Amino acid sequence: MRMLGIVTRRRWHFLLPFFAGWLLVWGMSWFLPSIYRSGTLILVEQPAVPEKLVASNIDNDIQRQMDSISQQILSRTRLLQIIDHLNLYAEQRKRKGPDELVEMMRKDVEIELSRGDDHKLSAFNIYYSNRNPRLAQQATSELANLFITENVEQRQGRSANTTRFLQDQLDQAREKLAEQEARVREFKDKHIGELPSQTQSNLQILSGLQTQLQAQEDALNRARQQNTYLESLLSQYRALNQMTNKGGEGGSAGLSTIDKELDRLRAQLADLSARYTDKHPDVVAMRQTLLDLQKRRADEIAALRQRKVV
């Protein structure tokens, strides 16, 4: 109650300063020039392909990229172009130089970064303040276009540099691959049949050669047996010829020898027939020998009969 009484009695001590301050601010608003602030929002597009799958060829440090673009846009040359194009600071240009106008515009330009929940840069705002709302809007639009154009040029430049680097690396890799393939071909040509990958084919070739060797050995054995047999036949023919030449002196003895030889040849023929077919060369030769010997026996008998008749 006591404080309320004090405030009630001295209310003018509080109201008068309040109204005085309000009047001061209201009066200054009539005399101070109006400042219009224009802004634009530019979204930052993150790489569409996940970095785990394909590494991006654009620098992912967007903050560093923004600083680089800001330095390019806020450079003396770019700002003077905007000032001359839009005729900014018309009154100040009469008494100030280009460097001072550039500094004035840098103070009027504000860049505000916006980050998302993942603390990545998602957008940024460009603000420009001017007494003329139309010029403020036009200057903001010019700055935004410069930001976008500069960003595209930098991205294209980085992409071109990265593409050239990758192309150089690819060409070098192709050359090394071609050299390596040439060395491999040369090595294979020098060591045909000695490579581990040719083991299976070598085993197959070896098996075939062993089969051929076995067949040749069997043929050689048969040839040796036939040679032995033919030699025995040759000796038998020689013995028969000798007996034939002596037939005049002992015809009955010659027939007895021929009969014994026929019995022996029949036994050999039976043995050969048991082991081979009728078309076997040894069987055919043995039968021909028997026929020849039988014919010779018939000739001997005919000769003996003729001698008896005479």
C-alpha cells in the first residue's frame, strides 16, 4: 500500500519521461530518411548421390565455398559494376571516390547462413539496405544472380579439373594395363604348357600320349611275335625243301616227315584259333602254310605213284 501511494503521488515523474521519449522518437522518424531492407533466400542443394556409394567431385566444404564466392562477389570490381549499373549512391558519388562507395555497399550487404538440424548448411539469405526500395530489390537480385552464377562457374571449373585428373589417371592405368598384358602374353609364349592354368590340359595330353604309347608297344610286341613266327615258318620251308630234294631216295621217309610237320602245324593253328579270330594275320598265314604243305604232300604221293608205275 505504501508503494502504491508513492507511485500515485509521483505518477508524473514516470509519465513525463515516457511521453517525452516517445515524442522524441516520433519526431526523429519524420526527419531521418527511411531505410528499406530487401532480402532473398537461396537454398543450398546437397549432393544427390550418397558419398558412401560415389565420391562427389565437388568440394563438400560448402562453408569454404561460400567464403570464396562471397569474396568474389564483394570484390571491388563486382560491386562497382552493380553500383554503375543501378546508379546506386547517386548523391554520394558526387563527393566520394570508388573505394569509399565500395565500402558503403559492403556495409549495406549482409549474408546470413542458415543451418538445418544436422548442422549442415541448408540455405543462406542475402540482404541489402537502401533508401530506395526499388534499388534495394534490384541490388539484392543482382547479388543473388552473381552468387548463383559464380557458384555454377566454380562447380563447372572443379568438375572440369576433376574430370581431366580422372582422365589422366585412366590413361595412365590403361597404359600400365597394356604393358602388363604384353608382359603376360610374352611370359605365356615362353612357358607354353608350364603354367598352372594348363595343368588339366597337360594331364589330358599326357593321358592320351600314354594310351598311344601303350598301343604302340602292343603293336610292337605283336610285330615281334609275328616276326618270330615267320622266321620259324621260313626255317620249316627250308627243311621241307631239303626233304623234297631228297625225296627220290626216301619217299616214305619224306611223307612221314611231312605228316609230322602237318600235325605240328595243325596244333599251332588250333592254338592260334583259340586266341585270335579267323581273320587274324597269324591264323590266315598258318592256314595258308597248311594248305601249301598239304599240296606238297599230295605232290609227293603223286610222284611216288608215278615212279612205281614206271
